[in-house]
Amino acid sequence: MTALAKIVHTAPEIEAEPDLTDGFHLVIDALKLNGIETIYGVPGIPITDLGRMAQAAGMRVVSFRHEQHAGNAAAIAGFLTQKPGICLTVSAPGFLNGLTALANATTNCFPMILISGSSEREIVDLQQGDYEEMDQLAIAKPLCKAAFRVLHAADIGIGVARAIRAACSGRPGGVYLDLPAKLFSQVMEAEAGQKSLVKVIDPAPAQRPAPEAITRALEVLKSARRPLIVLGKGAAYAQADDAIRALVETSGIPYVPMSMAKGLLPDTHPLSAGAARSTALKDSDVVLLIGARLNWLLSHGKGKSWGEPGSTKFIQIDIEPREMDSNVEIVAPVVGDIASCVQALLDGMGQGWQQPPVDWIDTLKTKREANIAKMAPKLMSNASPMTFHAALGALRTIVKERPDAILVNEGANTLDLARGIIDMYQPRKRLDVGTWGIMGIGMGFAVAAAVETGKPVLCVEGDSAFGFSGMEVETICRYGLPVCIVVFNNNGIYRGTDSDPTGRDPATTVFVKDSRYDKMMEAFGGDGYHVTSPDELTRAVNAAMDSSRPSLINAVIDPAAGSESGNIGSLNPQSGIKKKA
Ligand code: ADP
Ligand code: MG
């Protein structure tokens, strides 16, 4: 034994300092362990360092200018990827701003987790007036699918796991995760911390339908003379694209896509009855709903849109059992995940399946061709100022030539008309105002669509709709995203021609005349274009999309071209007081 070894051997034993971790690192590790690589948020107290550390740990952290747009980005990331999108906000006001997006995600069945920092529980619960004091958990609860708070660093792993499972399993939705400021600085031994993390196994387990539900559904479908399939955004979310296409083509049943289900099969598919929607709904006798709810967007499954009372039988595929009979009787409920249910129907159809009667197919085909022919001349006008139809006619060709671009669409007339005019060719390429029909999703959706898919994004925005999230053009420029925004500028909401009867102020529905939204994009280093005719619009969009640079095209639309509330004007109450003649 050498002298040195002897010394070492006899030295008093020093306890090695254990490696430590803290709340910040555990949150990041828990997300990463579950394959979550991106956070959308707005930094501030108490989560500023969380964003910094997440970025340092290799996560993508996309900072917005307002939490609502970060929240909308997270929500649509969830729709596109089936993984919960993460939105990170500060306490009280930041949380409330994010909450709108969380509620919207829940309404639309998109998986998302809103993580907000919060103030000290001891002070909040005694209402002693903390910085941004608010009982956030209580406020979030009624507006989302689930809400959790973590108080101990050792529970972060399980808290994140619960949030992920709640967001993704069954009917997807929004989850709130409350993380008080003190939690982030809590320290624990790294090894114990590592062990406390949970990797969620099978976060959205398959839910196979009961065989008798499939038999019942097939019996009803076989009895149909005029069957119809309605595809909803649940079908798009499910990513069962091949099975859905096979079901439509094997059954020979025409289908109508809801707006975010457009492109699941190309809108030009021979069995698409999208352009004959009214006839298809009114005259069908059996309707198979796949991931579509009978809410206001389908006239609640009753009334004039559906023909004679009781003339339509509904079969419904949905993962949420309580969706059945929500508005009208569902004669054949098929509860389960769409991939499993559609496959089971296909298997059950087997060899001897009878195609629907040809006269029904012909009726829809004739109607569809007539509607398309009627629309065609309006789409081709090159007049200036542009009508909505002519501008959308130009964009329709661009989307046909660039089918992998993602289309984000919001507005009133801009939305309604684009939905009908612009054909989609691939699944999950159309992102819009969804179940609530809200304005303000535009830039949040655009950012996440570009970040999550790496594909070019084309946003078709009413000037009013754009205003809700317009400041995020800076975010688009900062991250250098391939987003081309077209603002349909008609000087106002619905129309730009209203006036204040007293002559004092601008009318409530008009904006500054001849605004130049393109300059907003230029202010942050992106490219601006100003166009007044469909030909100019086509050239500008092609140049913008070829460049892959952030760009905004101010497209001047005839201020007199729009109609009140687009095609949902019937929802606008009218004064009950009749004007004297
Ligand atoms: P749309 O607005 O396009 O009609 P909705 O949002 O009304 O679509 O309906 C979507 C439906 O899809 C919801 O009822 C939801 O429960 C259901 N859903 C979502 N994901 C799945 C899935 N993987 N399997 C089955 N149903 C699903
Ligand atoms: Mg407008």
C-alpha cells in the first residue's frame, strides 16, 4: 500500500453533496419525458425563468404578445398533433387571457394544457391582497375539462401526467394546471425528483365499439334510400384518414364535410356533396355522423334544414356517450374512437354491400354541378374594387396549386364564403373559427400551424377578425415563420358603408377608411403588399408564398359587398319596435 493510498484510505468519510433539482426543472423534465417539445406563452412573474430554462433545455418556447393567442396556438397544436398543446402564462390577468383559449379548446374538443403561475395560496385564500391575487383554480374549473393544482415539487410528475391524460383521453379538451410561484423554487434531490416523474402510457386508449352497436348501425344504414355521411372535425382529429376514405368509397355513400373536416377526402371527390349541402341534409333519410355534433352548425338535427319532421334517422359515431340524443334521437349510437368504429363498420360491410340507389347519387350530383356552375362567373370577375367572390376565386386556384399549405380562415363574409369557395385537398389543412364561430384565432393558429407542421400557412382574414390578433405579426416576424396573411379590407365589420345617424362619430361597425394593414407587417421586417384586383392578389400571394417570408397582403374589397353577419344574419336579433311608415 502506498503512502498516498493509505492517507486516502484513512481520511474521514465526507458525505457527497447530493445533486439537487427544483420545481422549474421538474416541470420541464415532466413535459419532455412525455414528448412535449413546444411551449406557447407570454413570459412574466412567476414563470419567466421557466421559459428561459425550457429553452435552455432544448424545448421550443414561442413567446407571444398576448396570452389569448398563445392559448389559441396551443389549442390548434393539440388538434394537429393529438398531443396536448401547452400554453404558459403569468398569474391573474395573464391567466384570464389564456382562459378564453382554454374554454374555446374545450368547446372544440382540442387537447390543451394551460399552465399558469399563481400567487401564494396562504395569501390568496385569506384574500390578503397579493400581487395578482386570484383563486385561479376555482375560476378555471367550470371552463375546462379538468383543473389541478400542484403544491409540492414531488407531485409535479403526477400533476403533469394527470393533465396530459385528462386532455387527451376520451373526448379531448382543455386542462388547467395551477402552479404557485413557491413551487418553482422548491428543491429536492435530483434522483428522487427523477423517480417522481411519470411517463403517461397510452394517453388516449383505443375505445372499441360494442359489436351490437355496429350491427345496429349497419342495419339502419342498409335500410336507407338516401344515406349521407357527415364528417366533422372529430374525424379530422382522429387521424383515421385511410379508414374514413375507405368507408366512404366502399359504402358509396355521399358525404358532407363540416368546415374543419374539409380535405379529409378532397373536396373534388365524386362522392362529395359539399356543394349540394342543403339538398343533402334536407333530403337524406339516414345520416351517419362521424365526429360531428348536432349543434347549431347542423341546425340541431331538426327544423327546415332537415326536411319533414322525423324524416331523418341518425347514426352517430362519437367517443363521448353523452353526446348521443343531445338534440334529437340517435337510433344507432356507436360509442368509441373513430378509428376503431370506422374500421368495425368497414369490416361489417363485407363483400355483399349494396351501393345506395343511383337516383340519390344523381340528384346530389346534378345539384352540385348546378351550384358550382352558378357560382363560377362570380369567381372569375377581375373587377376592381374586388368582391369577396372574385378575391376568393383567386385564392381558390392558389390553394389548388399548393394543397399542402395550411389555410387559416376567420371573419364573417370572409369566413362563410371562403368555406364554400376554397376547395381543400388534404386532411387537417383548414383551421377556422370552430364550434363557437369566434374571431381572434387567426394569428395564434397561424403560428402553431407553421411551428408544428413546418408547412406554409395562408391566412384569409376579414379586417375585423385580423384586428383581434394583429399584433402577433411581430411574433410571426420574430420567429421568421412562412405565414402569408391576406386581409380582406372592406373598411369595416360586415360592410364599410354604415354611418352614425347623429353624424357625431364613426358608425359602430366601420374602421379607418383605406387602412394599410400591409404597413404593419413592414414595421417588423416582413413583406407588405397592397392589391386592388384579383390578378394583383394572385401575383402577390404567389410571390409571398414562394418567398416563405412573413407577409401581409392588404386586399381592398368593395365596402358595399358584404352582408350583415355573413350567412348567420338570422342569429342577429332585430328590434321589436316597428318603424312608423
Ligand atoms: P364539427 O364542428 O366539425 O361538426 P364537432 O366539434 O361538433 O365537429 O364534433 C367533434 C366530435 O368528435 C365531438 O363530439 C368529439 O367528442 C368527437 N371526437 C373527437 N375525437 C374523437 C375520436 N378520436 N373518436 C371519436 N370521437 C371523437
Ligand atoms: Mg371587414
